[in-house]
Amino acid sequence: MPVLAVLLLAAGTYALRLAGPLLGHRLRMPDRVRELVTVAAAVLLVALAATAALTQGHGFAGWARPAGVLVAGALALRRAPFPLVVAAAASTTALLRLCGVE
């Protein structure tokens, strides 16, 4: 039964992703709605990143993880290469945890 559910969800996901390019020309959205959809997507992405950076389980994740995310954000704004951003964030978090900061 779980395999069937996975296959149905995969097929539905593929159908929805395929419907965009195939049916997108039939949908006319006003410019204001198009802007709001774009902003809404960005807001949801930021909310997801903030939740992942600040919480663990049902509580605060500690100060080491947000510090690593802050370092990653600063490097990303300076357009550092992605592997450097990831390595710096992981190193910052690991060093802080090694020093006893949770």
C-alpha cells in the first residue's frame, strides 16, 4: 500500500509540474497579482529558512546555528562561492559548539 501511495503522489506531482508549461498561456493574471505571488514565494522561503535556522524540535536551536546562518548570509551577499558559504557556515557552527555555545 505505501508503494502505491508514493507512486500516486509522484504522478500527481509530475502532472502539476507539467501543467504549468502546458497550460500557462491560458491563464491571464493582472500584473499586481503576479507581483504578489512573487513576493509571497519569497516570504515563504524566508520563513522556512528562519524556522530551520532558529528552531529544533519545539524549542530554540541555540546560538551556534543562527550564527552559522548569519555567516552564510553575509558571505552569500558578498557573492562568495557556494562551497565556501557552506563550509564557513558549518565551521562557524562547529567551532561555537566546540567552545560550548549551544
